[in-house]
Amino acid sequence: MIPDLPLCQPPGETIVVPAPEQSLAEETLGFVLEPFQPLREQFAAITGQGARLPSQRRYEARARSLAEGVAVPRALYAEILALAE
């Protein structure tokens, strides 16, 4: 323990869930994904009841922006074009 630091309560429970299928071949490394299946099922049950997971709104907004674009007021757009000249 470092004596200069104040004593703080430990943080709440943190669950870190990597998504190896985004960076590894899922078919080849299925054994990596297998231990996470119960956790994925639990998250699916939580979201199935209408609850949101942290960052879920951000990912939905990102997908919506990619699909539909982002609305930019005309004045701001004109200002951006002027700066680009």
C-alpha cells in the first residue's frame, strides 16, 4: 500500500467481455468463445427484458449515423466549406 494515497472504497464489480470474433477467426478459435457463452446468454436475457447495457446506445447511434448520415445545419456546413477554401 502506498502511504501517500488516501484510502478509498474498492470500485463496484466490473465485467470485461472481449469480443474475440472481431479479431480472430471464430471457427478456428471456438474454444476462446466457449467460456463466454453463458455470459453472452445472460446479457441477452438482460437486454431481452428491456434493460440497456453500458455503451449500447452509443453503438446504436454509430450504426444509425453510418446508415442514415448526420444532419448538419446549413450555416455550419457553409462555415465548414468556407474554412476548407
